[in-house]
Amino acid sequence: GLTLKREEIKDVGPAILKLISIGSVVTFFGAGLAAHFIMGLNWSLSFLFAGLIIVTGPTVIAPILRNVPLSRNVATVLKWEGILIDPVGALVAVLVFEFIIAGDHSEGFTQHALLAFGKILVIGTVIGGLAAGFLYQLIKRNMIPHYLQNVFTLALVLAAFVGSDLIVHESGLLTVVVMGMALGNLDVPHLKDILDFKESLSVLLISILFILLSANISIEQLELLKDWRCLALFLSVILFLRPLGVFLSTTN
């Protein structure tokens, strides 16, 4: 969120908003249908899968953007979409999962899910904005020693994440993205030092994350790749659904 600057999206703001909304809807319903009809999964699991793959993810997009020369507008769209879609995809997946385990697929649950979605948006935005403003004032007024600014920032990010999650479950991710966006667009003294510290942390934590994720995959799970339907599902998402979502979001 710290890398998202308002002035970058002067020409491409509408495309980013459409990718997050229209693109997410296309992926969610398209991948749900594909998982059901290609893999033979039941409807609940199909749409849980669809919710999970809405996310493109900054952990994947950001390193590509550093190494592939793209036009400024295209790079901006990819960066913003990759970061902002993270909390959206996580939220959709959580709501679908709760829908499944509730077992009561009634209108009452749908209203409950929409209310939960609204609470997460409000709490995430408010706490993220307040945390960013609080940190900005502390740094601006020199109330944090320079050598402690990085550590204090990290501590406040964790506090905002946990505090937000305690108020409304699953709102923490949105909170810290909003906090980062707000800080990145304020005239924060020594922001470059915080960005450098963030970059070092990101590389370290993401490296550990992918090692842990791969360590959780068993040989039996890899055997699923022998099933031609997995390849068909993968290709339908990559070659049809993603391009369709992008096309509908960026036309004109």
C-alpha cells in the first residue's frame, strides 16, 4: 500500500476499479462454473475455489514488474490491481467458506454475509486511515526517535491489524492496505527509510512464506496433476477467464 501514489492513476483509475469489480465477478462466476463442470466438484467447493483465485497478488506481480519493461500505464494498472485485489479476494473466500460451514443457505445468511462485508469495509477503512494519520503526526512532530521509526512503524502496523481483526473478524488485511495507501500519499518525513525497511521485510517474509507453502504439499496432492481435468481448468482460467475479465474491464 505504501507504493500506491494517487498521481499514478490519473489516466487509469477507472480501469483499475473495473478490474477489481467486474474482473472479480467474471473470475468468481466463471471459475466456479469451470470447477463444477470440468472437475466435477460440488457447487460449494467450486465457488470456494473461485473465491481463492480472484487474487492475482502483489507477491507475484511486483517482482515481474521490476524485471519486465512495460508502459507506465500498464505497469500502474497491474501494480494497483495486484495490491487492492488481495483483501477483496481474501474476503470473498472467507464469506464463501462461512456460507459452506453454516449449512443454512437461506436468505438470512445472505443478509448476514452482506452485513459482514459492509462492516469489514467500514472498519478496515476507518482504522487504517486513523492509524496512518496517527503515525504521520508522530513522525512529523519528531515524537519518535529516528532510529526507532522503522520498528515503531512495524509495531503500529501489527497493532492496527490485530485491533481491527478483534473488532470485526477478517478486517485486518484491508486495514493495513488502507493504512499503507494513506501513508504513501501523505508527506511523511523519512518515508524512504520506512520503504527500504518494508522492502527488506517483504523479501524475507515472502521467501519464507513460499517455502512453508510448498512444504505443505504432499506427493499425493501432486499426483492430482496427472488428471487432465486439472490442466483443462488451469487453461480455461488463464486463456479464457482472465483475458475476458481484463477485456471487459479495459474496453475503451
